[in-house]
Amino acid sequence: MAMTPLRAGHRERVGAIMAVMLQEFADALQQIADRTGWVTWPLLAISVIAVTMMVERALFWYRTNRAGARRRLAQMSDSLAAGDRAGLVRLLRRDNGVYATVLRDMLDSPGSEAVATEAVERQRPRLERFMPALSTIITVCPMLGILGTVTGIIASFEAFARQQATADLGEVSRGIAEALWSTAGGLTVTMVVLFPYNIFRAQLDRTLGRIEVLAAQVSDIRSGVGGRSASNKPHAAEDSSAAGQEQSSAVDDGAAETSAQAPRGPESTG
């Protein structure tokens, strides 16, 4: 009971410190907005949204294509090639990733190209999540910067016209600075989003290629080209060996008959 007032006082101090920090942060943002113009606020909001989406995509692609996930994908591919359905089911049971989900959908449905395409398309929203939004941000931010540049230049010329070059040119310089800051802000946000977007696009293409390989393996197995042919190789070898032996014996029999039917020459007299 004696610790309760101390804890309450500690919480009050922490709350006061957090309030002061938030106030200082808000004042700093206001000063930046006063220097750079109104374009700063939409650019700042877009930046926060873009960072949130990029963090989510980075975590998703890390879980999807990390080393452990690639090893499980290789094990699934080997099980498909060997026709080991029990091992494949065991791998799919403990995996909820993209590859396992697509493969499970294809195996649980009747075999056709439409089923494979549907399984891939069912995962496409999961793979392409936030990609259109990031692409839009890359396109819009430079335009916002240019818009801020135009408005800043307009404000500078209006200030110059009001003062008629007779007084302080600080307001004119402020408009020019606002224009330059707007351009710099738009380009900065664009470059920050562009590089991760290209990485995510490459991961998307690579993942779709791996899914297509899995779909081709399932199609081969259902058509009897994959695991079945591999399992029938010993029988095929035995059949070819037996056929070779039969062909060899037939050749020997033909040679014996030919030698028996050949005309004999005159016998030598003693």
C-alpha cells in the first residue's frame, strides 16, 4: 500500500514528460509547415501511410521467401516429383504460407488448368496487397511537390507586386523557399517509396514463377508424367531387359536354323 502513491507520482511524471514531448513535436511540425507551405501536411500524411504499408509488405515477403520457407518449398517439390503424397500432406499440414496454400487448393480440386489458375488468382490479392497504393504514391508525390512549387512561386510574385520592390523582400524569399521545399519534399517521399516498391515487385514476380512451377508439377503428376513415371522406372527397365533377352534368343535360333539348312560340300574320300 505504501508503494501506491509513488507509483501514481511516477505515472504522472511520465505523462507530463510525454505531453511535453508531443507538444514540442507539434511545434516543430508547425514550424516546418510554415517554412515549406501547405503541401507539407499531405506529404507528411502520405509518408506515414507509405511507411506503414512498406513495413507490412517487408514482413510478409520475409515470411514468404526466407530461407526456411524456400527449404519447405524444395521439400514440397521433391515430394511431388517422387510421388510421396503422405510426405507432401505432412508438409502442407504445418504450413500456412502462400506456396502451401496454393498447392493444397490444387491437390484438393479436380485436375484442370482452370483449377490451377483459380488457385493462383485466389492468392493474388494477398501477394499484391498495397502494391497499387504504393504505385499511386510514387506517382502523386512528385505532382504534389510541383503543385507546391507553383503555389510558392505565385505567392512570391504576388508579394513582389504588392511591395513593388521598395521594401523588405523577405516575403518574396519565403515564397521561393516554399516552392523549393515543396519540390524537395515530393521527390524525397517518392524516392523513399520507390526502392522498396521495386524490391516488392521483384519478390512478387519470383513468387508467381515458383507457383507456376508447382502448378506444372501437379499437372504432370495428374497426367502420369511425374511421380508415376518415376515409380515405374524399375518395371520399365525389367521389361526392356526381358525384351532384349527374347530378341537375343530369337537371333540365336535363326542362326542355328540357317546353319542347318546350308548345303554341305562333297565329303573327302580317304
